[in-house]
Amino acid sequence: MRHLLAAAAAFFFLSSGALAADDGVPRGRLPRTVVPGKVALELKIDPAQPRFSGVVRIQARFAEATDTIWMHGRDLNIVSARVAPKNGRNQTLTAAQVDVSGVLKLTAAKPIEAGEALIEITYDAAFGKLDGAYRVKPDGNDYVLTQLEAISARSTFPGFDEPSFKQPWDVSLVVPNGNQALANTRELRTEKAGEGWTRHVFATTENLPSYLIAFAVGPWDIVDGPDLAPNAVRSYPVKLRGIAAKGQGGKMKYALDHTGEIVSGLEDYFGSPYPFDKLDLVAAPDFAAGAMENPGLIVYRDTLLFANENSDVRSRQGYWGTHAHELAHQWFGDLVTMPWWDDIWLNEAFATWMGNKVVGKLQPGFHTERGLQEGALGAMGADSLATTRRVREPISDFTEIEAAFDGITYQKGGAMLAMFERYVGEERFRDAIRNYLREHSRGNATSGDLIDAIAEASEDPAGVRAAFNSFIDQPGVPIVHVGAKCAAGGRPTLLVEQQRYLPVGSTASAAGQWKIPLCVRYGDKNGSQAQCQFVSAREETIELATDSCPDFVMPNADGAGYYRFAMSPGDQKNLESNFDRLNEREQRAFSDSLEAAFDAGAIDAPAFLSASTPLANAPVRQTAMSPVGNIGWMIGNLARDETQKQALRAHLARIYGPRLAALGTSPRPGDSDDDRLMRNSLVNLMAETAKEPKLRAELAAKGRAVLGLGGDKALHLDAVAPDQRALALRMAMQEGGAEVFDAMTAHLASTQDPQLRGQLLGAMSDAKDPALVERMHEMALKPGKLRRNELRFATGAGDTETDAGRKARREWLDANFEAIQAQLAPGGATLVYGYTSGMCSDSEAATVEPKFAERLRNLEGGPRTLAQSIEGIKLCAALKEKQRAAGLGRFGNAAAGSR
């Protein structure tokens, strides 16, 4: 707390509330009056202390004479600041934070002449929570990590915290003797830096924006992995290492062993080598995100890097998917960076799409194309909201940046890339990506740059460019109404009408219009045919390339289009009759059309429930399980009493029970990943939603065995298959009481295994006893009791199935919002979803804004999160009103529904 002791330091202390925002404060992009060049950053870090210090020296160019430098610095204690022009007199600068977002105003007594100058700032700062430079203490040892994306670099060092400013960095870290220090680049040397301190000096980075700077300090295990071997693209090896908390490095072998093949697959696709001088993988013991693509020092939540060949399927596949995503970022995001956050989709959508593509090639049994499609369909739900955002959404305020890291950016963006790759052609698309990377290497590029590259590689540059822009520059998902017409003496035609898809109760306009790369599949006398063309008019007629009337028409061939479809009853019946002739992606697109029709009120609950029976027998898990979400919603919102709820549960048991019986409830030798995932989905459905008593009891017994209850009270992780451990523990908690909770609490205190901790906490959050719920809540309110990425288990604890349980949780979240949010700062906006969970009436929606508007106003992502949570409640209410008019029909009676 040195800054409180000196008057000079106190003068420079930057409190977000101390200075009112002046007119003209750049809360979005900074002016280009001053542009940074090379940055030298030296930090003095002791992980055992609450604060750290540093000095930053920025070689800057002044475009014109000015007495004001706009840059960034949030909650920093500026000890001194000066400017040293190349031609001119040195001046002391006065520093003031003038906006809660961390805009820093440096003022000189006299104008600084145009030209080159050095800006030097000495400062100290507190460690963050899970943002900026932050401390963790998972095992009694202190560690420091960083998470600077999106705008937390400014909490770590003063600078120009904007992605368009890419420049080289010289980083050195002064740390206590015996601590490891790591940064983006290889270490050049170490030197003594005073009694008990060592300075670690790192190689100059490539051009990087501030949000990609990263470092780590502490007693880390550093494990050498196999070097990235030379290949046809790269003629030299690259050093690979694993970084983990003390004693944990041995768990990274699987992650390190498989890194090389992912990098090689990416290099082959991009036609260019891995772009940095080394590759360190950090297993962070507490991390807010899944992972962060810092060049040369990628940080992951430790569970992802601790997977191995014996892990449960989701953990193992999660490693591959996340790892490939972050490695793809080394090209898209790091080598080439968007200039501003409105183009963040260039980073995240591409990494989503490319990560799935490379893993699909290396691990075909993972069927990553199914996951990419499922993500796109999930994004369509968010894209149906009136409060959704465009892919390329203008961003003028810092609270809007965090909101851009959503399903629209990742999944919709990834789906668009897949759609246009199919339309343009795989090789042409790949060549366009290679050209784009070569042209913008080490610099910035916009959406327009990428779209131009893809368009120029296509056979229709103007059409592709217009189509791409129509999808990124307006919100919403299109729905095409397709009708087949056959006339004697002519070729069959399709009448296609487009508009924006809207669910019941939406306040959005349906007037959207896209240039859609429409691909249809139809059956004729020669088999199955596919045909593609752009559809841009509100209504358009397509002539099919066949002389016979089609047996069926599938409006979304290969399920590759980012659009939904609807058909006339006759065409719909023909498609249903030919369901088995559709490929697996088309079958999933078909099932989505039924879900969308239900949500739009185009079909009622009995019609949806009738359609769910054949879907439950679909060969692919994603299609077979697709009706479950809406049926679960019916149980919670349409069923008028317990009898109707039981009838719906009986329907689930009837259509899914035989499939589970065929698979068995326990893993079998030779099971494929698909078998395991399908079994787990069915077991979870029958235990959690259908509430099958015998299965719940069987799983609860296994959960108790894991905990050692009724025996030695020691952990027995092999008492249940890894894929089912989490569910078995939840069943033990739901069917048990204080004895189970106490055992879980004891085991939680004795383990640092991140996966096991998550499984135990997930089960404990299912406790229904108010006294046990209170104990979970107490964990959230005691800093250090839980890792910060575990807080969600405690804040989500409680009985979510009864009005009384939901009311109690809301009251607790309301009373403790500020205390919880302080631990999650600068995030925490999503806590509002925990409060609104289960709300489904207009009267409930009306209570949310008055309670949270001011609380969320200055939180990153807060305003949009609040708006979308309120809209979700209103849409639920509208759908309930619409669907209750028809009721459940025969499915509301267990005996009748069984016929």
C-alpha cells in the first residue's frame, strides 16, 4: 500500500470515481494524434503481495502538436509520468483517469511538438480478480497469471489498449529468487536485480496488440514436451513446454503429445508456419474463460490440459476442440488481428470453424461437423431475439465489448464460414484464406478484407460479397418458406419466400432480407440431387434441374445453410416420408424446423409431441435428443398439474426407454465415443427429466460408493464410470441429505483436482434442504473458499423446481449481488440470469429492470445481458399463453398418451 504514504503518489492515484468524465473523452476508439511504436515493459512482481509495480516506456509518434495524450490506465497508481520528445524539452505529465472504462488523460504544461517522443510512466497496481494480472493460491503457493482480453491490459499497465495498435514489445519481469517467470517469447537471460530478486529478460515480440501480452510468475512446474518437428511448411523445430502448478506438470503428457499434430494440420491448411518463436501451454488453476490465445503462452483452464486417453469422452474431446481453437488463433487473431472489437468475429468465428475442421480431420470419430452444426442451431435461438446483435455490430462504448463474445460471434460466425465454404468450394476457400493471411501478416485486417479475399476466389465475386455482407450487417436468422410446384410440360419449380424468423411474442420486425446461398436437395427418378443458387428477392422462383416431379424437397441441403425453413403441409409430409433418405445433417436441420415451428406457434404441443416419436429413433444423437428441450419446457410451463407432468415424463420414457435398454446403463467394452455420449444423454434424461425411480436409486448408490459412504468414507473414483461420475454424485445428493453433503464437503477440502472439484460442487449445488443451500451460499461469500471459476456452483445452488426454492435463490442473489459481483469484477453481469431463471410471465419480467438496471449499467456486457434476460422472460410468457390454448391433448394423460 505504498501509494497511500506519499503525497505525490496520492496525487496520481487513479480512482474510477474520483474524476468526472470530461466532454470529448474517447470511450471507444482513441484518436490518432498519438500513435505508439515499440513498447518496453518492466514489471516487478511478488506473487505473495497484493500489489505489483512497473515502468512502461512507449516510443510514440505525435501527428501534431498537442498538450494532451489520450491512452488507457484503469485503477492504477501513477507515481510519475513524463514525455521526452526527440526534438524538444522533456516535460512532466499530469495523469488522470477520466472515465470508469479506464480512459487515461495525460496533460503537459506546454504543447508537445509533432514528431517522435518517449512516454515513460512509473506506476503500481493491485492484482485483479480473474482479469488483468491476477493471483491464485490453489495449493498454498502463490501464482500470478494474466487475462488481458478484452480491455484488462489497462488494469495491468498504462498503454494504448486497442487492437489496432500492434507493435513489438520488450518485456522483462523482476521476481523473487526461486520463482519461474514466463512471457510471450523465449527468455534471453536472467540477471540479479537487487537482494532476493532476479530480472528475467525476454526476446522482443512480433507486432502484438496489448490484449495479447501475457506473463506468469510463481513456483510453476515446467515440463518439456516433444518439439514441434519440422515439416513440409516449416523447416525448423519449435520448442513446446507445459506449465502447471507445482506437482501438476505430469498430468500434461497427453496434451503435449498431441499438440504437434494439431499445429501441423493448421500449418498444412494455412500454407504458412506457426508464427511465433516458442509454444508454452499454461494449465491455469483458476481461469475465467476456457482458454486464451496469447501468442507463445496460451493459457487454459487446467482441466482441459489434464485430459488423457482414459478421461471421460467430453473431457477428452474438450481438450482437442479447445486446443485446436486456440492454436488456430495463432494465425487468426494473433498473426492477423482485427482493428476494433466490432470485427472480433474474425478471430472467434474463424477459430471455431477452423478448430472443428482440423480436429475433424485428425479425429474423424469425434464428428466435429455435428458440433459445429449444433452450435449454429443454438446461435439461431439467440439470433431470434429482438435484442440480438449483428455479427459486425458497431461498438462505441466499453460495456458493449464483452457482449460481443457470444454465440453470434462464435457459432453464427462459424456457421457462416462453413456455409460460404460450401458455396464457394473448399479449395477456392482455402486459397482465399491463405492469400488473406499473407497480405495482412503481422498487421490488422477488417471484415471487408476477409470477404474481399473470399469473394475474389469465387466464381461470382459480387454475389458472394453481397451475400456475406447481408449476413454480418443485419441481425436475425432468415426463414425460407419453400413450396414445390409441378406442371405438365415443364420443369418443376420451387417458390421461395424469405423473411426474418421470429418466435411467438417477438417485438422485432420480420422485414429482414438476405442474399441467401440456398442449397436444396430433392429426390427424383435418378435418385437424390442437390442444387444451389443465390436467393435475394423477397419472393423468388427456382427451376429445378430435373424433368420429373420431385418425391421430396429438402430446403437446406447438407444442413449447411444458416437459415431455417418451413413448408406447406403436403411438402412437409413428403419430406417426413423420406426422412431416411436425408443425410445426418439434413435430418438435424429437419428436426430444428420442428422446434422452430413450435417456438413460433406454427404447430401446437400435441403435434410436436407426435413428431418427437420418430425423431427419438434417429441414428445420430443430436437429432434423436433434439425434442428433449421443448418437452422439458412443457413439463415446467405447460403442464397444469403433477398428473400432466407425469404424463410427459411417461412419454419420454416410452420413446427413449427402449434405446437406453439396448445400449445399457453402464459402459461396455468396445463402446465408441458416440455410444458413450448417447448413453450418457439417455441416462441423464431418464434420471433428471423423466425421473425414473429405479435408475435414480441405482445412480445414487454409485454416487454414495464414490464418496465412501457406508464404508471407509474414502474416495473411490472407480466406483462408477468416469462418464457417469458427475450424474451419480448429483443423484446421491438429490436422493440424500446432510450426510452426503458433509462427505462431499470433506472430499472437496482434500482435493485440488479441478474436474473432481467441479463434480462435487455441481452435486452440492443440487441440495434442496434450505440449510444445505445456505452452506453453499456461504462458500460464495467467503473469498478464498472457492476458486473464482467455481463460484457459479455456489451462486446457482438451490431448489430450482419449486416456486419457493426459486424465490429463495432470487432473494439471496438480490441481497448479495454486490458482494458476489465484486469477486467477478469486471464481469458478473451474467448473475442476472441466475436471478431470472424460471421466470415466465410478464409480471415477473417487469420486476427485473428496476432491480438491476443501475447495477449493470457500467458492467462489461451488462446492458445487453439485462435486455436479453428480460426479453427471454417475455417470450416464454407469450409461448406459454399461445401453447396453452391447445393444451397437451392426449399427451396430458399418461394412460391415453401410451396408446
